[in-house]
Amino acid sequence: MFVLVALMVCPRWTPAISALPVRDGPNRLLYDSFGRLPSVQWQPRLVGVETTERDAEQPITYDNGAKTEYCGQASLAFACVAHAYGYNVARLV
């Protein structure tokens, strides 16, 4: 099962979408296209949840200053990888 979560992280960022595939049992894996880790300031309820690689798939803004807007597509692509190849491969994204 996959849960796509719409997040409002702070006033300077637009709402972001992250993917949280849920495997049988307590195992959860958080994907965030910005490469963020849960913290007291961002998604504190997910602190301690395993995350994918921290390398960001997208910057917060383009070179011209416009905000990037493809976190939803990146999260859906991640969910497809997790579904097709499983939890262990998804961890490497």
C-alpha cells in the first residue's frame, strides 16, 4: 500500500508531496524528492521512519527563482518502483 502525503512545510515553500510506502508490519519507508529527513520542524510524526537515499531528485527552485513543481510526479514514480521491485530496491532511490 502506498500513501502520497501532501505536505505544507513552511511559508516559503509550496505544498510538497512525499510518498510513504507501507509494507506489511511496522516497516515504513519515506521518500521525499527534496531529500529531506523528518525532524522536529518537518514531519515530526515521521521521525525514526526509514528514508530513501538523501540525494535530492529536484531542487526547491529553478535557476530563475521559480519553484519546482514535480514532487508529485517524482513521488508517483517512486511508488511505481517500490511496487514493481519491492521494498529493498525502493530503499535505494
